[in-house]
Amino acid sequence: MPLSRRTFLKHTTAATLGAATLRTHRALAADKPSVPIRTVTHGPKFHWFAYYDKLQFDPSQRYLLGMEVDFEHRSPTPDDVIRVGMVDLEDGDKWIELGETRAWCWQQGCMLQWRPGSTSEILWNDRQDDQFVCHILDVKTGKKRTIPHPVYTVSSDGKTAVAPDFRRINAMRPGYGYAGPPDPFENDLAPEDSGIFWIDLDSGKSKQIISLADVAAIPYPINDLSKKKHYFNHLLFGPDGKRFIFLHRWAPRDKCDCRTRMLTAAPDGSDVHVVDHSGCTSHFIWRDPQHILAYSWHVGRRGGFTVFEDKPEGGAAVDIGGDVMYRDGHCTYLPGNEWIVNDSYPDKNRNRSLFLYHVPTGKVVPVGLFHSPKVYDGEWRCDLHPRHSPDGNFLTIDSPHTGEGRQIHLIDIRELLKT
């Protein structure tokens, strides 16, 4: 059942967060935002969930997934083992350990998530005998099985996943891949045998469906990519499971064209669309099966949010957010698509902002400012990465603002949604 306000407040005090304005977003608020916030994990160990586009809440909203680590402020090594667990929000925020992993990174963890369509199964990546794998665990029965391929994003029916080559990502952008086996195509700019892989979560079968060579060969109108080194990252299935997004990235980065374009494809790798070829696509989320919200340099502007239509030759692209949601952030629609929750990188005072954007009116409702000390920078930074509950009434964030290192915090936004 949805988390009740009484249960939420049992270990919570109303906290006034931030200032009367989020000036970095030019968003004025009449009063200081006062929201109930509850820290649901505590030291001495550190806890986080990582990325914003995975299912952290179970369907009942009683349990929250998370990861537990003994250290911070350095890169993971192949020998570093972290714990996987969940928080029982109805039993004193009890931490329940569920497993461990040797395949993880600071920004996206081990792809820990609830399996869509299931009330009790979770999945996460691991490394066994120098091979990346995926565990699927029923948290009620304890039954676990392992399939011989890691996953990234899972379809809405929970049957299919797709994944990039994590070895390549780790070599190209530390903080997003996994320490362990090296990239076997290190000296190949755009290998045929590295790319995106399709995985059947029931049988464990997998196959490559898109190659780096094929996508690198797609004409890019801004610059010549033939001398660039290519990789894929940031995959996400659409809400109906019929298409997925992936980012095509390259190095070195040029001042004129940045390094990224956004594409979509069918689950079998066919019907590839170049949705945004501006060269600077960043965070994104599906609004519905045909539209994608993304931070982009669309049509030459120096950054902003745009809603792209997913069509073969490029569909309509409509700018959104104006001058109140113009900075890059981890954007997510709340259920119903009336509200967008977003965050920011640290301002000059090292505060990260969390806010709601009302799509029909363009109004910004501040949730709070969360301090992030300078030591949380670079590869091991702790972004807020806001996630919402299934009913849209609660948010979770990762943040070190309480002084206990990175921990998971639960925020009640019901009153803010009435403003």
C-alpha cells in the first residue's frame, strides 16, 4: 500500500531546506520550502542507489533498494566488494542485506533495480571469474539465479534487457563502467564486435544487436567522426518496451561539436533513429512512447531542455523550461506527466538544488538545497539523482549533506504538489 503520512513522519521531522529562492534557476518562491525529509540509511557505512531512471521502490512502496560501501573518494578496484540490500520503510528503516557485487561504479552502481512486472524480484550486475553477469533474486523466497551477461535497462514487461559493453565504458569514461576485464578492443576506434547486446532475462540468452562500427558510420552533419574513438552509454527502454534510447559518444571531444548524439532503436536493434544530432545531448527521460525529454544543444542553442519526437527522419522538437529550467539536471516525469522533478550540479556555495517544474504553467516549486562538500567531485561525486515512488508522492535522493557521507533520504512532496 502507499506509504502513509503517519508512517513517514514516525522517524521524521519537518526540515526547512535551502533558501527562499533557487537563484541559480531564476525561480522565485514566496516562502522557504519546508518539506518532511527522512534519512533512511546511516553511517558508519555509506549508502546510495545511484541513477535516476531505475526502479528503486517496490510496487508496494514499502521497500527501497540501495547499495552499501565501506569507503568513498576513490575509484573502485576489481577487489572492492559492496553490499546490495533494501530498506524496510515500515520497520524502522531496517537495512536488509540481499547480496554483494564486484561490478559497480559510483554514478550508476551495479544497475540494481526491481524487475518490472514483478512484486518481489530484483536484479543487479556482478563479476564472476572475470566475466560480468546479472543476478536475479526473489527477495521473498530467497531464490536466486544468475545469467551470463550484465544488464543496463529492462523492458516494461520485465522480460528483456539491453546493455552496452561495460569494459569499453570503463576505459572511455571512468565512473560509469566496471573495474575488471580490460576493453579487448582498446586499439580499435569503432569495433564491429562491441556495441549493444540484447538479453533474455528468463533464458539468459544474449546476442549483439548494434555495433559501434555501424553507428559510427552514420553521417554526422557537424564534424568528421572517422578519427574519433566511439562507445555507447545511457540506455533506457520506453514505457511500452517497444523502443530504447542509447547515447553514441566519442573522444576526443571537440569544442565545436561536443561528443554525443541520441539515438533510438527497436529491441532487436533494427529501425535506428537519430533523434538528436546536436552533439551535446545529456540527461533524458521518456515522456511517453513517442516523446523524449532531454537536455540538449538543439538547433545551436547553448543548452536547455527539449521534448523530442521519436521518428525515423527526426520529428518535432519543442523547447521546454524556458529560463527557469535551463541548467542540466537529472530529469524525471512524475506519474501523469504534469510535473517534472529535476536537480542541479553544485552552485558556487556547493549546494545542489532539487525542484519541481509544473509543465502546464511553467512554475518552479523548490524542494531544497543540499550541500555537497568539495571532496564529492569528479568520478566519485554524489549527485542527488532524484527518484520517485510509484504513486509520485515521495522522492528519494543520494546526498552527503547530513555529515554522514552519502546516504539515502526520503522526501514527502505531497504538500508541494498542491501549490
